[in-house]
Amino acid sequence: MSGDATAHGLGRRDVLRMGAAGTAAAALAGALREAGALPVPPGPGDGRVRVYVLVLDGCRPEEFGGAEQPVVRGLEAQGTTYTDARSQPVFETIPNHVMMATGVRPDRSGVPANSVYDRAERVVRDLDRPSDLRATTVLEQVRALGHTSGTVLSKEYLYGIFRGRATYEWRPGPVVVPGADYSPDDQTMAEVSRMVREDDPDLLFVNLGDIDRIGHVDETGVLDVRAQRRAALANTDALVGAFVAQLQAEGKYASSVLLLLADHSMDFSVPTDLISVDAILTGRPDLRSSIAIAQNGGADLLYWVGPSGQRRKGLAEVRRLVLAAPGVLAVQTPGELRLGPEAGDLVATCRPGWRFSDPTVLSNPIPGNHGHPVTEPVPFLVTGGHPAVRRGATSATVARTLDVAPTVGAIFGVRAPRGGYDGQVRSEAFTTVPRAAPADR
Ligand SMILES: [Zn+2]
């Protein structure tokens, strides 16, 4: 389960030579030298541990630390890489960030997808309100112990659902990409830099949206999505390098644990491979008027809103018709996937290369999609300058987005939620899981 840096195919010198931007690479050189070849200096002596969770939204495992990401590859050599890491259903952004922050599945958090049909308000909407999240997050748990936490989340809906939880919060802006409701990584990382320098939170939770959003662009077909995506991978990588260099320059790296992972993967489809539950039910107006649909890219959540006396028979019929449609992979119940009542009555997922969309209004006109099982694999890396981080190792143990909160919680000594976590502490990534000294209160 453990290897060494050469197993990654490139030495430190190569990593540095390939460094994207000159300044970022040069600055990273010091960080890697400090963390690698030379003995790692002990922490600042106050028992402080700084934990940074960086989510590269929508990054595929094979892209992570790949040709465009020499900095990440260097960090892999200084940490523990999980080769079989997984997102959790529904493979979307909001539920997986919630699982990272809570360590519990959607049937306990109330957050199964990005978009749901709200039965009380009778409307399909994003789960972007603080009240949508019923579970406790590690962000407020570390606060309760006298430590500090921060959120720098590039997407407006993530800011929305986690609002009020962390000690320090940043709302995406002033640049918010129209229609995408997110801040570019340059701006997001500028705030990370400021918050680390000025507020210095013990725990920082960061979402970087560029890689995902580049996958979602190109409604016109004019842009070369794959070239754009390579550029986004390289730019985000350089920004991570600059972040590590800052930690080093400010004397924070030796006490730092970095978790780098993605919330879900990305699948690319062609515009003709669409699945419309609306169209599937066209010939059955009785059923169509009884079903509300919440689209989530590669997954559709279906809610029975018809007469309750016809519910059972009607849902069985809907299931049969949807399952028979081209491109549909499975139709399951929320219970089978532990999604809870907010996910409705049926969950339809598509095969690779397909997506759910309304063909008439092109409600989902994007080539990149996730939410369906092919987008389950994610990168997951534990690294950083803390001497307890296990270096140059790989682990085939299954790691999940659910494991972030238990792992962070173990470092800060927070108590597991009632009923325990659904995730696990990723102790393989450490010689001994570091324990932050109690905060002065
Ligand atoms: Zn995402």
C-alpha cells in the first residue's frame, strides 16, 4: 500500500521543470524542498494543526496530477493517494460537499441532490438554504471547541447552504460568471490567500469551480471544451502551488494537513443522447400530470404528485416506462440509495454519454455532466507539511467524500454525531492521526 515518489513516474526536478507559471513553480520549489528532501521541521510547538480541504470540483481521477497538474503530482509524492476514491449518490456538487462537511448520508442530512421538488412550496429548487441542511457540520463543531473555521466556496449555492456555519465566510464575488453563479478560481484563491494570511483559520473548506464549469460550458459548440479544460486544470494547479508556497512563506506549512479531492467526476455526452422523462410520458397524460421532475444532470428525481390512491400503481408504471427508454441505466428508490424523502419516489440514472434534459427547451444544454454512476470515481489525496502525513504512499482502500468530516473531526477532537458517522477516519494517510492541541477559550 505504500510506494515512493518514483512510482509516480516523475522526480521532484521534473515536477519543478514542468511547473506551470514561473513564479508559482519557483515558490513551490521551496515548499517541496521543505516537505520532501530535507527533514520536515516540527510544528510551531503550540500543537496547532491547520487543515485545508480543497475541492477541485468535477476533476476526474485521471486528470488529477496528470500532464496539466505537476504541482498536484508533487503533492502526491508528499502524501497518501487513494486510488479507489468515490463520490456518493447523487453524484452532484451540493450533496457531496454536505457529505464532506457532515460525514453522514443524505437520509440524515436532508440533502440528496442539487435540485429537488419541494413538496411544501410545490416548486423545483436548489437546496441552497441554511435550513435545508439538517445535520451538524465539522465547521461549527470545531468552533464549539474554540478553534476557528472558514469557508471559501466558489459557487453561490454552496455559500447559501453552508451560510452561518463557519467562523469566517466569503460570498463569491465580485466577479460571478453569469448563468454559472460561481467565482473563477483566480478570485477564489485570492480570497483563500487573504483569509489564511489575515484570519488564519484552523480549518478551511474551499471549493474551486473552474474545472467543473469549463466542463459545463460550450452551448454553441464553438469552443474547444477539452482545450479549455486542460487550461483550467493547469491554472488551478498553479494556484494550488502558489497556495502551498504561501503556507511555506508564512511558516504554516509544517503544521498543515491538505485534503485535495473532487466532489464527483465528469462525463461528456453528445447533444443527441438526451433522455426526457417528460417525452417518455407524453402518451400517458394521466401519469405525466402526476409526476414532478427534478433534473440533476445524469440523474432525474421523480415525485408522485397525483392522487394518493393511484400512487403505487402509477409509480410502477412510470418505472417500467422510464426503464425501457434508451440511455436509462437504472430506476431505483431513494431508500436503496439512502437519499431520504427529499429525493422523492424514484431516482432514474443514465448510462455513460447520456444526460437528462428537456429536448424542447434544452434545459440541460451542456456536454459535461455528472450525477450518474459513471461519475462516481474521484481523486482523493491527503498531503501537507505536517510530520504525521504519510509520504509517497498509495492506498487501494475505498475512500469516500463521506470520510472528510470524520478525518478532520479526529484531528480536532470533535465528537461523532449521534448514531455515528457514515464515513470513516482515513488513518492510512498518517503515521499517527495528528491531534490539535485544545484551543484557549
Ligand atoms: Zn461539483
